[in-house]
Amino acid sequence: MSSPRFGRVLTAMVTPFDSLGEIDFDVAGELVRFLVANGSDGLIVAGSTGEGPALSDDEKYELFTHIANEVTVPVFAGSTFANTHQSVALTKRLKGTRVSGVLATTPAYSRPNQTGIKAHLAAVAEATDLPVMLYDIPSRTGRKIAGETTLALVRDHANIVALKDASGDLETARHVKQSLGDRLDLYSGDDALLLPFLAEGATGIVSVASHWAGPEFQGVIAAFEKGEMAEAQAITDRLAASCAFEGNETYPNPMPSKAMMRAIGIAVGQCRLPHAPSDETLDAQAASILAQVRSSRG
């Protein structure tokens, strides 16, 4: 495994809202301190789990700067969208802040070809001196970043240094990592695939379930590093329920994570539309999963 520039376990954090649906910055501070104390080496702010599409540019900027001032761990800003001009403009605003890097997501909905994807992500990288983490999640964006596109972007832009791969395509991840070596930090973007990604040379994971199972994800990585594969698999097996819980057709991400944080006692509120409010069934499931996680720790 390569040495981590930004840590092994990065949490794609939820965005807390108050009863009026406005960002609750006090709770955001409470949340990030909890995450850092419970296994998070770094944070992703206003990504898909953070309901980035439901936030205005000004809200995002205020959230980025607030979180970066609350913690000393790396903070990546989800400053990109389907609109390239808008992505570049918000990314440029990060100059002079304590934000550590940029999460550059494939443009959604437009479904551009690889030439367009490359140009979009290159424009973001050229708008900042900060480190850039590419984010490949075709289930949300409708397009995958082709392996050759990733290779070209990394070779042409010195500040593109990481990839969050949520495509599930281990073959391409292997090719990219073998081609670039330590030039690129590979992160699993799928909680259930951490162990297979580690086998392909991944540095760690950008996780959702690390909101409540950060120590377990750290445990998988530590066991893998020591060559204790039976232990790594055993912890992975214990994480299965959490990975299944974090999102499904009835309760898509981030609804379950917010329910879990409320179960823990952090008042992150409900999601903004278009995500629906939680219900008693989801809240009960969160309480049950949380009890299982705590019980497994002895």
C-alpha cells in the first residue's frame, strides 16, 4: 500500500440542517469533531452525501470554510457540478481558505463524451493550485471516466493526485493504479469494495458508513497492511449490514446516514428536497444497526 497523503479513511459527511432547512453550522462543528474522533482521517464536504446539489454556491463556500476552520485533518470541497463555468468559479473562490483539496466530479446529466469529461475536469484542475481528487461515480452521473482519460488527466496536471472510484470497475482501477503508481492515490468509493480495492493498491476509502463505523474501516485497512487477511475479512463481514443500510431504493443516501447520526445523538436534521423526510421505519433500522456495531466492539 502507498503512504497516504490525505489519510486512509475519509468520510463523505452529511450536511446538518436545522428545523427550517438551513445549514446548522453549530451542529456541523459537532459532527466533524465526532467524525475525527471516531476514525475519520479527512472529510469530504458538500459531495453527494452532503446534498451538494441542494446547496447554493454561497452555502457551499460558507460550509467549506467553516469545516476547514473546525478541524486539522484534510478537508476536500465538493465544488464541482455539471456546469463547468460554475465549477471553475466556485473552485477559484477556495484560494486563501484552509480547504485542503477539491473533489472534482464527472459532470452529471449532460452525459458528455470522454473529450468533454477530460476538458471539464482539466478546467477544474487548472482553476486551482489545490490538490484535486477525481470522483468517478457513473451511477449518479451517467458517465464513467475512462481509464485512459484518468491517465491523461493525471499526467497533464500535477495537482490531480487522487481518485475516488465508485464505479465498481476493479479492472480499470488496477490498470490506472499500475500505470501511475504512487503518482495517484486510489480510494475505494464503495464501502463494500474496500478490501478488493486494497488488493489493487488503494490507499484507503472515501466512505459513507464511516459516519458510525470509522474504527471498523480503519481496522480493515490495518489488518490488510499487516497481512492479516482473515481478520480483514472478518471485519468486512461485520460491516456488511452497515454497507447495505447506507443507501437503497427506498431510503437513498444520505437519508440513512442522517438517521444514524440522529440515533447517535447528533441533531443533523432531515434532508432537503428532493430527498424525502425520514420515517419511523428508517429510524428504527438505524438504531438496530448502531446497536449491532456497538455490540461487535465488545
